[in-house]
Amino acid sequence: MPYREKIAWLSLIAMGVTFVPYFAIVASGRFADNPLPNLPLMACFAATTITQMIILGVGHLYLRSASPEDARTPPDERDRAITQRAMTTAYYALMAGVILVGCIMPFKQVGWSIVNAAILSIVLAEIIHYSVVVVSYRRQV
């Protein structure tokens, strides 16, 4: 498995482990009644991002130490094409989320619902990005 595919898998796992519980807590409405700035929800988001950073940091260190020569290999033409395809696909998903959050939601929603929708659109765009990378390496494209 190529190093860049391993990094994509690591990123997908880190997002799944951290943001699935976060959005489950948000969807449950556990912190919905708190007045703005809603510090408990902010603390939950901070814990989520710190946990994701720790998972990614430890994972990168492990993958880099397990195969240091693969980690140092510069991207070839195929790697650059896969990255370009993944970024393009994720960009369209992110723009759809930005339009929803910035142009539609302000007329019907307020506060943390808009913030969480923005976070969700970023997370979904990243999931799409890393999924396209994984699928492209799996298909040997």
C-alpha cells in the first residue's frame, strides 16, 4: 500500500473516530439549550479537534518510522493526478456546503446550527477528498 494511501486511510479513520461522536452529540440536542457562546459545546468541539490532532500526529509518526523511505519519496505524476482529482471533487462538495451555510441558512437558522453546518461541510469535503484518494490508489488509476 502506497504511503499516501496510508495517510488517507489514517485521516479517514481519525475523522470517523472524532467527528462521528461529535455530530451524534450535536444531533442529540444535549447542548442545544445553552445560551451563546455555548461553552460546553465549544469544549466538546475543542476536545474533538485535539483528539483528531493527536490521532493524526501519532499515526504520522508511526507511518513515517515504519517506512521512512516511502515517506521521503516525492510525489510522482500519478500521485499528483490523484491529488488533483481528489481536491477538485472535494472542492465542489465544500462549495455546496458554503452556499448552504452562507446563503441559505442565515435566513432560517442562528448560532451554533450554522457553525455546526459549516463544520459538517468541511468534514464532508475532507472525507470526500480522502475517499477519492483511497479509491484512486485501490483502482490503480
